[in-house]
Amino acid sequence: MKKAATASCFAALVAVSCIVLPATAAVPSDDPHSIVTIQLENDALSIPSTDELYSSGERLGYVGPTGAVPGFVSALGHQMFGEGTQRLEVDLQQMIFTPTNTQVYNPDPQDRPYAGQLSLRLSLIQDTTQMRSIAGVAAGVVGPASLGQSVQNGFHETIGQTPNRGWHYQLHNEPTLDFFGGRIWRENVANFGGIGVQVLPQLTGQLGNTEIYAQAGGIVRFGQGLDSDFGPALIQPQISGTDAYTPTRPFVWYIFGGALGRFVAHDMLIQGNDFQSSRGTGLTHWQGDLEFGAAVIYRGVRLSAVETFETPEFHHSAPAFQYGSVALSVRF
């Protein structure tokens, strides 16, 4: 059954790759600026605040100026995506997951396991005026080496909260390697007194030993200066416009809402270690998300806030859940 699901998702990922083929569109102007981003995702940023499931995500990102791409990477990007300006993005990120009950020493074996992942991600971002294409690779580790327990319980101790008690049942140390890609389309649909309306459909997929998935979704947004970016950045697999942006006016703002559907063939962070025995539970293959938020760009600084609502990701009465995301980016 697992092999069949993996094959189905691989076929969907191939379909995504086939759609992300060279296409003709105007090429935007070069941007000589680099961008640094700090992002925090946490269920404590939601109302009501919780401390379970996808408990926390932290990310530090760097996007280089257009054209600062190694020759062989640039050639590969043009071969896959056709014409467009190119940037490289490098991210260091950590994600932390816990069961629904974090105050028992022996968590329910049918709940999702304690897990942390620490990874380094390298992405090629290639733009036309109407499309953003993304291809990348992520290498990392799950288990104690990801420092999930140290970060979570260390923070709890600092703010005087009770530590989560079941981390000794977390996934074991294991390396991860994932390849991901996708495309975002940007279409203007209306303008009301200088306030624009855009839709941004997106197709993305990933193949690797952490997760195998294919998904489709998009956002609708209202604001001014909408051609400055392709939507706010979120930690994948959520709909992410990446950290790259080029302001088209002194003050850019927008509000948005979006949805996506995802088929997940494999998720180590739910099902357990790939190459050794560990805690794990049954994966819910069909998943969906809703997200709402806003972003502003002023004097080259972008600030975004997003609330995400997710359907259950695993079996055995797993709850739907929500979390908040805040990202701050600076151009220099």
C-alpha cells in the first residue's frame, strides 16, 4: 500500500515538473540587492494558543542579488524554466513537532511522535513578470541532533513553563535529503480605485526521505504594489512566495486568503524513522490548509503575518490545528 501511494505521489510530482517547463513571458529588471529574512512559526502565535503537533518552526534565510548564480546552476535553471532573472536562496531552518499531550512521560503510541528537524536548504528562484519558478534541495537531520528538545524545553525553562516530558521517545538520529520544486503564477484580475486584485495559483512537490508530496493551491490578495512579490514566505509545504521581493512603490501592502490541497505519500515526521525502528503513527494522505494574512513593504523592509489552519495529518482522532507565522525581511 505504501509503495502504491509513493508511486502515485511520484507520478503527481512528475506532472508538476512537466507543467514547470519553459514558457514565454517578459523578464523583469535586475535587482542588485540581497535580502535577509528571520521567520518564526508557532502555535503560541494563534488564538487559542496551544503547544502541540507542529509546535514551532524557525528560519534564517538569505537571498542573493539577481545574476549571482553559479554558471552550471543558471544553465540548469534556464533549461528547466526558460528565460527569467535568477536568484539563489539559502535557508537554515528548524521544525519541532510534538504529540497532543506533552505532559506524559510515555506518549500515546498512536499520537504523532516527538520529532525535530534541522536542515539547510538551497533554492534557485527564477522569475518572469508573471511567474516564479523554484527548484531546490534540502539536507538535514532528524532526531536529537536536530536540537528540537534543547530548543523547546530550554525556551520553556526560560519563560517559566513546564517542560514537555516525552522527548526521550523522539525519532532517532537520521540524515534527510529532499528535492523540491514548483511554480507560482501571478495574474491581475481587477483594480478598484488604485487597489489591485490578484490571484496566485501554485503547484509544488517534493521527493525525498523526509516527505513525498504533491499539492495545488493559491491565494487571492488585495492591495497596492502587488507586483513587488509573489506572496509572503512560509515554511514549506505551505504556499510560499519565497523571500525574494523587489518593491515597485515606496509603500506596498496587501491582505490575502488562500487554500491548498495536498497528497502526501510519505512523512517521516509522522510515520517514524525510515531506516530504524521508532515511534510513529498512520499518515492521513489527503490534507488541506487554509491561510489568511497581510504583508507590508516599507523602505525595503517586508513584514508579514499569516494564520494557517490545517486538516488532520494522521490517524487515530488527530485534531485539526492552527498556527501563526511572522516573517521580517530586510534588503541591503
